[in-house]
Amino acid sequence: MIATSYRYIVRKAGVRGGHAVVEGTRIGVHDVVAMIRTGCSIDEVVQAFPSLTRAKVYECLAYYEDHRLELEPLIAEQTANLDA
């Protein structure tokens, strides 16, 4: 597992293609950000992923702000079919 400078965000080889995930889960940072981008509230994300806390969701958003170039293609791919 590769630690990041974030408390809850890690990368692990073989998990979600090595992309950033919330520690102890297979929930990708891009999953959380995509939900927010498509209109979900923080509380709705926590309801959808009971293993997340509000703090973890906010940290996903902070990670996104610092790593936009890395995450934008993943988010675009994940939300592409929503426009159809």
C-alpha cells in the first residue's frame, strides 16, 4: 500500500487500477467526486457508501482539488453515460 499525505486516501497495487481509494475500502476518490458532480449531497454519498464518513468525503474532495489532472479522465469516463 502506498500512503499519501492524506489521512484517509491510499493507493494499493491491484485495487481499482492503483488509483486513489479511501483506506480500508475499494471506493475510489473518483467515485465520490463523480457522485458530487452529478448532484449528490455529502450526506447522500455517505448514505450510498456507509463505510464513509463526512470527513472522508471531504478529504476525497480535497484530494481531487490537488489532483484534478489525474482524476478528470476517470470522472469523465464514469459519468459519460449519464448525458445520454
